[in-house]
Amino acid sequence: MDIQKIGVIGAGQMGNGIAHVMALAGYDVLLNDISQQALDDALSTVRGNMARQAGRGKIGEDEMEAALARISTTLTLADIGKTDLVIEAATERETIKQAIFEDLQPHLLPHTILTSNTSSISITRLASRTDRPERFMGFHFMNPVPVMQLVELIRGIATDEETFSSCKAVVDKLGKTAASAEDFPAFIVNRILMPMINEAVYTLYEGVGNVQSIDQSMKLGANHPMGPLELADFIGLDTCLAIMNVLHDGLADTKYRPCPLLTKYVEAGWLGRKTQRGFYDYRGEMPVPTR
Ligand SMILES: NC(=O)c1ccc[n+]([C@@H]2O[C@H](COP(=O)([O-])OP(=O)(O)OC[C@H]3O[C@@H](n4cnc5c(N)ncnc54)[C@H](O)[C@@H]3O)[C@@H](O)[C@H]2O)c1
């Protein structure tokens, strides 16, 4: 299927990144949100990020202006129905995502493919609430979207081969690499990454190391570019906890139990960089470990 126009629902940190890479690859992008402020912020973020790429010589000024001209915005969800491929990147809450797909359904073209950028919610369950489970799949970008090379493509139980190959062709056109994953809790990347982060929090909780020694050990001893606690702060500790809960509930294995210390940080509202405090305190010039 020839995909030309892409609808992106949710203009937060992932939605603006998805609009950015799609427009640069030559797709027309229609970006939707419930908040005009979010749409305005997304456009200025995309402009700023593209200007940085242009400043480094990664893209030309003309290319940047042409890409920006391919992005339009709407507060009306129905407008998204007239696109070839929808990528839903709204807040990670199943009731919100289900309501979006239900409201969108009457406005869809017969050929429109529906996808979700969810980090953890069952693709099969989301698809089952639509009229086209065979044309529904997971399209999971990594953060930050313009930088990260991988996209996980997740087949629900009903996803057909044409839908998969159409989405794979889009990933190829972006110059990114697709990893195919089956629809089990947290897919591939987060299934492996989150238990490692959770174990790092246990290592801290049990006093085996402190924040600095744990991060330094994994950077220098395992060649990780970021320490696990620093990475958790970047992702958001609430997101890390939500994914551990999905793994624990979905796979019913105690090895996925979230560390009580992770829960305590979330209860404190210390969610990482976005709230300026997590395993590090970001309020000063340099991040300072909080334990
Ligand atoms: N943050 C990450 O590292 C990351 C990585 C991969 C995937 N994801 C997934 O991407 C999705 C979005 O995450 P994010 O980090 O961009 O969140 P975010 O909070 O930055 O953005 C969410 C946006 O969705 C909008 N929204 C909420 N309800 C809506 C509705 N009914 N219709 C349209 N827009 C609506 C909000 O106004 C907000 O602008 C989630 O499913 C998340 O799990 C996040």
C-alpha cells in the first residue's frame, strides 16, 4: 500500500518527534491533540530540533522548510480519519487510547491503517475494539525519535501481512531499523531494559552501591552510554513503574515485582528529569545523586 499522508494523535514528546521524522522523510503529516498549546509547542519544538540538525549540516535549510510545510495541525480528531496511516501517541492510559480509536472509527477511510506507539498496552486488546484488527499494529518509536535508530513493529494476533509490510516500508523510508516483536507485555526493548533498571534500583535499595557507584559501574564495566539510574530519570520513574506493573501483571512472575524504592520515588513525585528530581537532583548546575 502506498502511504502518503500520516495522522499523528498526541503532540507530546513522542508525537512531535514522530511528526519531525515523517515530514523529513517526505510524508504529509497531520498532527492532532486536545490542546492547542500542545500543538503550538510541538511545532516550535520540531522547528527548534530541525534548526539544530541544519546547524550541524545534517539537513539543508531548504529541506527543513519543505519538511515544516508538510506538517499541519488540527484539534478535530475526525480530520485524522482521512489519512493512510494513523500513529496514536497520546497519553499512556488505555481508556484514553480506546476512546480515541472509538471516536475516530466512523471517519476512517476503508484502507487506513491504525497503529499505536504505546510502550506497554496490549495491541491485540486495543485492536479488538476497532472495526479493523487485521489493519492494526504497534508502531513503537524510541525517545528521542529523531535520534534513535530503532522502531519496534508489533503484530497483534490478527494483524495481516500487508499491514506489517506497509509499516515496515515506512520504517525503511525513515532510514530507521525495524525490530519485529510479538504482542506480549512491554514487547522487546522494555521487556529487557526495565527489569535491568528495576534491578539497579534494588541494588541501591539493598545498599550494594550508591547512585554514583551503580551508574559508574554500568558505564565503565558494561560500556553502557548512560547508567541505569540516570536512564530511569530520563525515561521518567512513573513510566518505569507503569511498565514494571504491566510486566508483573501480564506475565505473573515475581521476578518482575517493582522495587519498593522505585514506588517510593514515584509516590514522592520525584519522577526524574521532568520534575527536576529523581535518582539525581537536577535543580542546580550539575546533577547531584539523591542517595
Ligand atoms: N516518553 C517515552 O520515552 C516514550 C517512548 C516510547 C513510547 N512512548 C509512548 O508514547 C505515547 C506518548 O508518550 P509521550 O511521552 O509523548 O507523552 P506526553 O505526555 O509527552 O504527550 C501526550 C500528549 O497526548 C495528548 N492527549 C491526551 N489525550 C488525548 C486525546 N484524547 N486526543 C489527542 N491527544 C491527546 C496530550 O495533550 C499530550 O500532548 C505513550 O503511549 C507512551 O507510552 C513514550
